[in-house]
Amino acid sequence: MDKDKIINWTKKYIEEGNKLVQNKFNSSSKNNIPVSLRQVRKNFGSWANFYKICVGQDFCKPQKSIEVNCENCNKLFKRQICQIKKCKNNFCSRSCNATFTNSNRGPMKEESKQKLREYYKNNPRKTINNPKKTNNHVIFLDSKKCYECGTIFEYNIHSSTGKYREINYCSNKCIGKVGGRIGGKISAALNVRRSKNEIYFADLCIELLGEKEVLTNEPMFDGWDADVIIPKYKLAILWNGIWHYQKVRHKHSLEQVQSRDRIKAKIIEKYDYELYIIKDMGRYNKKFVTEQFNIFKNIYFPNLN
């Protein structure tokens, strides 16, 4: 059915005494309407446009409201009928609702009080500042050693069960340190960049010691890597470019890079590896790399040719 036929049929439908209701406007054998709501929206853009063309006025959903008395203060105010049907009592404000509810609550039964006394007797509670004082919202289950700094701390049973994860750290500071290390390892693994100078230095080390004795960018220190690693002699070489010492781009965080360098150095030293750092502030330069390699060779391998 095209657009004009839909309009003519609808106007005739209204003239016969029928109401144009959006919810009942669908093609079914029950109401004998030849078009569906989808076809109406397709031809007219929206139900409101279709209603305005056929009826001659804007469509608006009627919301009837009547005056009722507040159960607490007896004040007259308007409220929609649908809201009155949902609620048992009518209140003009939240404060009236709270006042009415609290006044009708009444005192606690003696049976309930006895159950609470028995529960608190069997489940003693304490706080850090005052162990003798009871606190219904704080329950310390046990003490534990912090995985980061080693401090003994007490943790809350509510924080270690249910939707919360197990508490392994004494403070947010320790959590931040661990998170920073994990993020640094992930970022370092994703952004492995090797300069030409670094590659040439690694090639010279392989030429001197053999390919099997030299590793490059191997994440063998708790997920951290070194640019050149010589496991046989427990040596880890870091070839640090200009971005380790100066801000080179707008989004480059020098503090973050230097913080990761300090973390990496501590972890490498924990593995009993000797750390050797080469500072490279320039571009590709074979002469500079050869000079740095000769210095490194004379320190650690003076007898090798």
C-alpha cells in the first residue's frame, strides 16, 4: 500500500469512530488493519508525522494527574495516576517518606535483640585504634605480610570475600608500585625499538663471542629485557638513546622512561647480572659504536681477539 492509500484508509478509519492508537496499529486479523507500524514509519518517517497528517494535530502521550494528600504532612499535591497505582502511600517529598516510615517502624522486638546479642557474642569484633571497642562494620580476619614491602598488616574480611579480590598489599602505594612494574613490562614488550647503533654493537659482540653466547632483547628478568645479554659471563648491556635522557616528543614522558630504567636496573641486579650502560646521544655512527665496543671489550674481554 502506497502513502496516499494509507492516508485515505486511516482518515476513513477515524471517521468510522475508531481511535488511532500506536500500540494497536499493526496488520493482524484481530483489528483488520491492512498496514503495519513499520510501513507507517517507512513512508512517513515517524509515528508523530503520520498522526499529524491524518488527525491534524501533534501527537502527545496523555499523562493524567490528580490531587492527593501527603500521608505525613497532609499537604495537597499533584501526582500521576500511574505513580499512585505503583505505590501504597503518597508523599510530597523524600523527607516526608522517611519521617512516616521511621515513625511507624516501632521498637525492635525482644527476640530480635536476643539474636543480635548472641551473634555479637559468638563473633567478637575489634578496630585498629581501639581493640576493645566494637564496630558493626569492621571485622578484621587475620594479619598478613605485604607482597611488596613485607609489612605485617591486618585485612578486612569484607574486602577479602564476595565481590572483592583478595587483599595482598598493605596500602594503595604498594599496589601502585606493582601496577607500575606490570604496566612497564607490558609497554616495554610492545615497544621494542632497536637503533642501528645498537644492532651494530650486538653484531660486534656476536662476532667476538659467537652467536650462541649473545642474546638480544630477551625478556628474562621477570619480563624485563636488556638490549644485549651474555648469560655465560652474567653481563647485561643497555644501549640507552637520547630519549632516556631528554624529552624528544610532545607526548614523550621522560620521568616515566627514567622510572622504568631504574626498576629494570634493580631487577637485573637481583639476578646477579652486572649491568653495563652505554649512553648514545647521536645518530647512526659506526665509529662511535666501534669505540664503545673497544672500551667494553678492554674491560671484560681483554684477552680475546
